[in-house]
Amino acid sequence: MTLGTFLFFDGNCREALEFYATVFKQPVPETIMTYAQDPSGAMSASDKDRILYADLLVSGSNLMLSDCPSGFPFVRGNSS
């Protein structure tokens, strides 16, 4: 059985992605989508370098990561 886990961050997703890649001995993904690449273009300019979506394969399971947009009610340890 494989699991998909989605983790949200408050602007430090890239740092977390690099850390998890090191811990799980995986290459950092070559494709990392930023908010600047969002096809809807709905995000503010201040979010352009934040990660919209990245994923990392860990032991056959998909670890998905994203930064919340600035101004989003982010609560550490809670994805709601």
C-alpha cells in the first residue's frame, strides 16, 4: 500500500524539500512549480517564489509539499 502525504509550509517549503531529500537520500526534484508559474495568474507578486507544488518519492509513497500563499491562515502543525 502506498500513501500520499501533503505538507504545507509558510514560505520555507524549498528548505524543507531539500532537507527531506537529504534525509531520505533522494534527489531534489527537478520540477518544482512556483506560484509565479500558476496558470491562473491569481497569486500576488509577493508569492512568486513560494512553492505551489513539489513532490518527492519516499519509499514508494508520494510526499507532496507546498507553501501556503501569504495571508493564508497558516497554523503550524495544522493543515486546516
